[in-house]
Amino acid sequence: MAMPSPRPERLRLAVVGERLLEALIRLCGVSAIVFVAAILFFLFREAAPVLFASRFQIGEFLFTTEWYPTSISNVRYGTLALTAGSLAVTALAMVIAVPFGLGAAIYVSEFCGPRLRETLKIVIELLSAIPSVVWGFIGLTVMSKLIVRFTGAPVGVNVLNGGIILALMSVPIIVSIAEDALKAVPDSYREAGAALGATRWQLVYRVLLPAARNGLLAAVLLGVGRAVGETMAVLMATGHAVHVPHSLLDSVRTLTANIAAELGEAPAGSDHYRVLFLTGLLLFCITFVVNLTADLAIRGIRRK
Amino acid sequence: MTRARFSTLCRKVPAWLAPLAVAAGLAACGKSDSQTETGQPAAKKAIIQNKGSDTMVNVAQVWAEEYQKVAPDVEVEVSGGGSGVGLAALNRGAIAIANASRDIKPEEIEQAARNTGKVPKGFIVGYDALAVYVHKDNPLSEISVEQLAQVFVEGASIARWSQLGVKIPGVADDTIVLVSRQSSSGTYEFFREHVLGKRDFRMGSRDLNGSKEVVELVGSTLTAIGYSGMGYATPAVKKLKLSPKAGAPAVEPSVENVTNKTYPLARSLHVYTLGEPEGPVKQYIDWMMSVTGQKIVQDAGYVPVPPAQPTKP
């Protein structure tokens, strides 16, 4: 006996629609991989001719400090000073931003009252909406004067300035993601902790932080990513000098700022242009290694 | 009922029209682009894209504004970036006029020929002295070109003010803070060619993105030295007198000394077009050379082209 289906064509439509939607969503998911691969391919394609040229030495590119892309007599492409500049500024930014960001997230999520929490969240989100040019301008005009006044440095645009500006830029990201991670810890954990007589701080330190560590690490990593990749603000705040920094008050140039400043004039297809793409590739590798190490670290913790 | 349906229709319409609007917008953009490239007089408004030298960007801006009053149907869009950036854009055929504070290089002419099949044509629209700036409280008042090279060159022998016989008041560390320009700047290349003798700059200089920024940083840093167009002087800085050789009398970067060519770092300011300019572009360049146009050059702190001298590339 055949089942009388009420509206077979409608059912079929629903099935087709569902399939279609599923395919679409799958496409969205996969597209992220496609985009990353495409960007990597593009970077590599633009950089490859110089990377495999015999006149180009990768060791010189990575480990010498002389960056003279437009020299008339002796062109040299050494990026060590630029890499050191990027790392110095990012490291300082993280030293400032991570304790502040995680502290703020813990306070917002665990300690403050609901009204204050809403206000704080709105203000923090507002902070992340400030464009990076504005941050750079603050670094160039306000921060640099303060640094000159309080440290006696001859020039106020330096590692310290760039680090503080980048810290201010990455704190909002760290706070909002870390706060989400802490919120995602089930309330039963908190209740169980409280029932065992833990103080609020013990609860945070012993229960919530370990439970939320993946999310917290993701928050820190996104902060690092923002700091490494930031261009405009560091271009303005770090002084743009090719120089391996010896102190916080030295001016530096970062990989990103260097690409931004020089790609416009490098004739397409020239060695200089290709080397700039190679620096892009280097930047990509640095972020990739940071992410990978963090990922492995998390897995290591989890296995224990 | 009908009203409700009408309003839903209204709400739907923009969504349907959006692609059309975008297409129309693109078409309009494409149109204005082609006008710029050919430089032909347009039905409504001709747009002249003008890009390049940061030294000249102030002058170019005033030119553009004043020309609007003379020829309301022509709009000039000005941007900076450096002489190299301007000439690179010209050689791609992206802009109509490039400003340059240096001469065009042979390879740039080649590049233009390869991309567009045209040869860039240059006009001298004014003169500038590349001034050497120090902080106004710096006791130094003159320097020779050789000393200047020894301050800025790679492997430099002069790193402290005391080596120039100068004591900066109220400063413990008298290391010279070098303020330079990014490598796409014509000023950077002019300095490298005429002061450093094509040698390289010392590493660790602050390479700033504009003429104005150089003067600003020098003006706020007691131990700094930098170079920039003479038109950018402010009360916070001092222009050094420059002697061509050690022992020779030092010459001030003034209009007079640029005109009589005694100042060692005098240079010409150029505009370049692809091929012989025509239409609005030609009219605009002719107007730059007119009394009004040259008055603007002078007001910006540069040296106008003497009226007797015919313009040549």
C-alpha cells in the first residue's frame, strides 16, 4: 500500500533546498582554506623568481642587517633588523597587553556587577573600533612627547612608543575573546568550587583559568597576530629606522611598515618588488610558527 | 491593502536595483578614467590626476585650488608619495602629470616606453634649495658638503656633535640623530647623488614619509639633523649655511643664491607628462609657467623660473 504523501513536490523542493544550503555552508567553511592557500600561492609566485635566483642568498636575506634595496653601488637585502624590529615591538606589546587584557577579562567576567560589566564591554568594544591611523597619530604626537619628557630619549618615536600603541590596540581583542572563553566555562564549575569553600580568587586561579585555557590562548594569539600584522600605527610610531634595537628607546622599522613604505615605488617585477613579497612570506611564516607552537602547546597540556 | 503591497514593492526595489546602480557607477568611473588618460576636453569636467614629489605637494595643491578658479571645468586631483611613486604611476599610464624633485632616470623612460609607447616629457616649473635643518637651539650655523657626507654616509666617521665642534646645550648624549627620507623620495635620491656621491646612507636614520615630517622631527629634537625642501622651514628649526668645499665660504639657502647657482644643493622641480601634453593638461602646465603660477611657487618658499628662460626638459 502506497503512503499517500500530502505534497510530494514540496517535499522534494525542501530536500533540494536543504542540500543546496548544505553545499553553500560547506563552501563557506572550505573557502577559508582556499583563501589562505591562494594568498600563500600568490605570495610565493611573486617571490619565487628571486628566491631561486643564483644571485640571491637566503642566508643573507634572513641573517644580515643591511637593507639597501635601492642602492646604486651595492644592493643588499638583509631583513634581520626588520625582523628584530617586528619582534621587539610585538614582544613589548604582549608584555603589556597580556596581563592587562587577561586581568580585565577576569574582572569583567567574574568580579564586577552587571551594570558596570555592560558599560565596560561597550567601552572596550569602542576601543577596538578606533582606526589604526588614529592610533599611529596618537603615537606620533601625544606619546612621543610624553616619552621624550619622561625618559629623556632624544626621539620619542621608538620601540617603547610602538609597543604601547600596539598594546592598546590588542587589549580590546584579548579582553573580548578571553571574556567569552571565561563565560563559556559552565556555571556548575563555579558552584562546585564555591561549595568546596574556595575563595573567588582560588576559583579563578585553580578552576576557571585551567578550564578556559584554550580560549585564553586563542585570545592572546589573536592579540599577537594583530600586533605582528599591524602596519599603519607602527609605521608612524616606531620611527622607521633600519636598526637592530639595543634598548626600548631605539627607533626601529618593522617588516610590515617596510612593505607598506616601499611597495608603492618598487617597479612591478623588479628584484626589490619580489624581495618585498618575500618579506611578506617571511611574515606569514613567523605568524604560522607562532600559531603552530601555541597549538602544539595546547595539545601537550591536554594530553597530560 | 494596496498601500501595503506598494510599500513592500518599494522596499524590494532597491535590492533589485543595487546591481544596476553598481554597474552604472562602474561605468561612470571607467568613463572618467579614460578622460584622464587621454586628457581630451570632456563634455562636463576634465579631471587631471597629479601625483609625486612630496617636496612639491604643497605647491601642487595651491596650483590645483587656484586653477579651479581660472578654469572651473577642470579638476586637478593632487597626491604625494614621492617622486618615484609619481613617475611610476605616470609610466603605468595611471596619471596625467607626475611631479618630481629630481630628473627622470633612463630606466624610467624605458619603462614608460614599454608600458605606454610614449616618451615622458619634462618641464622645469621652479627651483628649490635642499636645505639642511637643525634644531633652532643648535649652535652650529654652517657645514661643508664633505662634513655632511661624513655625517650621513654608510660607515660614517662623524657620529657625535662634538666631532663637529659643537656642544648642544642641555644634552648629555650628543649622538647625532639622523633624519632622512623614505627611498621613494626624490629628495632622498638627490641627497644621495649630490652629497653622498651615490654611496649609501648610514643605517639607523629615521626615514620619514614627508618633507614636513622631517622638519617637524628636527624641530622637536635637539640633537637631530635632517634635509628637506627650503619651503618647509619653521620657527623651530634653523637652515644651515653650506660650503661646497671645506674652507670655502658657506652659502645660505636663499632665493638669491639658488638663482645665481652658488648654493651647492640647488635643484630643479619638474612636472612630467606622457608625450607632448595636449588639451587641458597643456593648458594647466602653461598656466603653471604663467606669472600667477610662478607667484605660487614663490609664495610656497621656492624659487620661480625666471621669465626670460624658455622651459626645456
